[in-house]
Amino acid sequence: MDSDESSVDDEDRFKAYLQRVKDNNPHLKIFQGFMMGLSSSLTNEGWEQIGKDVSNNTHLENINLNTGVLNKHLVSFFRGLTSSNTIKNVNLSNNVGIRAEGVRSMVPFLQNSKNCLRELDFSYNCISSEGFNVLFRALRDSPIEKLNCNRCGIESIEIDSNYIPQNLKSLTLIANNINADGCRELAKLLQGDDATLRSLELCSNKVDDDGVEILVDALQNNKSLKELRLSGNDGISNQGQILLLKLLNDISSIKATLLSNHTLECLSLEILDEDEEIKTHIYMATEINSEHESNPDATGRKKVICTQMCSVKRTELAALQEIDHSVYSEIDPLHLPEVLSLVDQHHGLGELYVALKSSIAGVISIVNLKKCMLQEKEYHAAKAAKHAAIAAEHRAKAEEIDAKLTAIDQAAEANQDGGYSQSNKRRRT
């Protein structure tokens, strides 16, 4: 078969494919982009008509226009495709010609009330910051759950808190130029009790320690994000890594450990061999989070037992986080028996010995406290007894004086009665 015959066959296949779309074939679920390459003569009007046919189709669930689609093609296609109540997945990746204008052409489709779009992939395009910001605002009322914009030339991000997609669970922004300012905008997706994002991928960007600090601050009280990928960001130093470790397991106090992030289950970083200790402790914390994902109280308790009450691990973490006090210095001595029992139960006799040695001052303080309290009790009892004796002596004195006063009153009355009787005798004489 020569090239002309092959070209005719391709053209026939292309027309037959489009007819199936137009006829609303119930067996056709995916609109395949590679078929579009079979006709080099397709005009902008032709693209628009295909968009209308896709819009009218009630069985298509996926649009796959990856590779070879130009910006003008996309604009025409979405001029025709303004609504769909069946399309769930749109893949526009690997079309380097798609720019911000192409994104704008999609806005009516994205904002249509019938929209049931769940996944959108714009990776390996040139939509830039402008296109991403337009796209993100347009998705506010969309049921979108997964958005991929890898290698799209995104530098600056602007996120309006009033225009955050309410169902977005996964955002992938690998190999862009996002820095600390971008992290500040992305942090808005992680704040509040209604945060929905479960996965954020920022590998190979320009995130540095300042960006990490912004993300860590946003994740302190976050209960949704389970996956954070930051590998390939050369600006993240040892200091930034320790900030992330402290987010997951802060050992500055037992309370701080209990209030650490217990949600993040996967954290990827580009960690050098000399910082392997950081990687080990990050992995351990995320594993504990994963093990007890539905019970943050149990997660916090497990971290306390595994790290705060294990001398080796706590020594390593204390050195990394620059903590210079013993964990036993903050434990109420009255609770030490229970704590020591936990140490023995989970770490054995060796750690129990270390714990006893570290907490002996507290144990002694209990004994000393009890002794002091007994001494104080005896002192006050003696004072009370002494004051009682003095009071009794004064009461006796008062009673003695009362008796004397009574005797004086009685003598006075007797004298008065005797004088009255002698006067009456003289009158009768």
C-alpha cells in the first residue's frame, strides 16, 4: 500500500470515529486525541463542531487530547464544548502550544452547573502563572478533585480564599518555579477546618527554608493533608528539614508531642547522606501517623512512648531540635510510677534503669515532700494544742473572776436586807 492509499484510509478512519461521537455511540467512553492527528486539514470551525458533538454526547466520560494540540485548536474546541454532564476526566498534557488563552476558552465549560469534572491534567504546557490563576478561579464551583499542572511555567500563584475548589483533594505542581511567595498562597488551601487537600506535590521547584516554614505553619492544625512531596528543591537546607521533623514530632515537651501533626503520612525530601538521621525520624513519625490515622490521640501517645520515653531516640531528636532538658523534669512526680511502668512495658529493663536514673530526683522529691508535710502537720498540731491550753487557762481565770463578782453581789444584798429589819424594830418600840 502506497502513502496516498494509507492517507485515504486514515482519513476514512478519522471520519468514522467522529461519526461515532456524533451518533452518541453508547460504547464510546473515551474521546481519543490521537485520532485528531489523522486529519491535518481540520479547520478551526471543524474543531468547534467536534466540541459541540462532544458536548451533545451523553456517554463520553474522558477527553484525551494529549500531544499535538495547538492553542488555537483548544480555543475552537472549547468554543463548541461549553457543557457536559458526563465528562469526568480531561487530559491536555504534553501540548506545549497551549497557553493562557487556551485556558480562558475552557472557563464556560468549567463553570457550567452541569459540570461533573473530577480530574484535569495540564502538565507539560505553557499556561504560565496567568493561565493557572485563571484556571484555579474557574474551578471554584467545580467538583474537581485532582488537578495536575506539572512543568507549566508557573512562577507566581494568586489564590483567593473565596475561590478555592471545595472538593479539591490532589494538586500536583512539579517542575515549576514556585518559591516562598507561592507557598504562602498555597498555604491557604491547608488552613481552616474545611480544608480538603490530601496531596500536594511541589517537587523540583524553588521552595526554600522560608517556604517550608510557611507550609509548616499552615500544617500545624491541618487535618486533611496526607502527602507532601518536596524533593528536588535545592533551597531546602538542614534547617528546613528539621522544621518538617518538628512539625511531625516536636519533643520540646510532652504536650508539644501530643499536639504535633498526626495527619501527614508521606513526606518526601531530598536528604543528603549526612542527614540520614533526619530522614529516619521523619519516616518513623509518618509511619506512626499512618498506623493510627483515624485516632490522633493514639498517634500522639505512641509518639510519646516511642520517642520521649526511649533514651536513644530522644537523645537524637533532642540534638536535632536543640532541646537540653530531660523529659522527666516536666512530669508530675505523682505520675512517675505510671510512666515508669510504660517504659518497662514498651522498652524493657535497660530503658527502665535509664528512666529511674533520670527520674530519681522526682522520686526523692515525693519522699521529701511527704516528710515536710508531716513535719508541718505536727507543727500546726502543737500550735493548736498550745493555744488550746492558753485558752483553757484564760477561761479558768474568767470563771474565777465571775465567781468573785457573784459573791460581792450576794454580800451587798445581804447587808441591805439586814439594815431594813433593824429599822422596823425601833418603830414598834
